[in-house]
Amino acid sequence: MLIPLPDLVRAQLLERRGEWPNIAEQADVSHSWISKFVNKRIPNPGYATLARLNEFMNSAQKQPPAPTHQAQEATKNVAQEAAHV
């Protein structure tokens, strides 16, 4: 039996709740959109957005999660500070 794409993506997101900021950034949606979608406050989420989320989450299961933009900046700042010591 096929699971409708919105239900599949919602289930995937619920399993990875702590990763929403990274998922949002990588799939080019807002964290707020993900939260609203999971809580069923977006009646028509759009196929393209759901497909992007599904594709990212399926590919991300095969590799470690990419660092968020904030994590990349923090790493860069630490490296710069270390260079000045």
C-alpha cells in the first residue's frame, strides 16, 4: 500500500525532530514551515516542497548531516581566533 507523500514526509520529520533546522536549510524551506506542516496547519503544502524534503531526508540517511550555516560560522570564528593567538 502506498503512503501519501504528505503523510510520509510528516512521519520522516517527526522521527528527526531535532534536525529540523538543518533539514530546513538543506531543503530550502523555513523551520517555521516545517513546524506548521507537521502540526497540520498547512492544508495544501505543495508537491515540489514535499518532494524536496523527501529527497533530502532520503539522501541524508545515507550520509552524515551537513553542518548548519551557524555551525559553519562558529567553526570559522574559532579557527580565526586560534590563528590570532
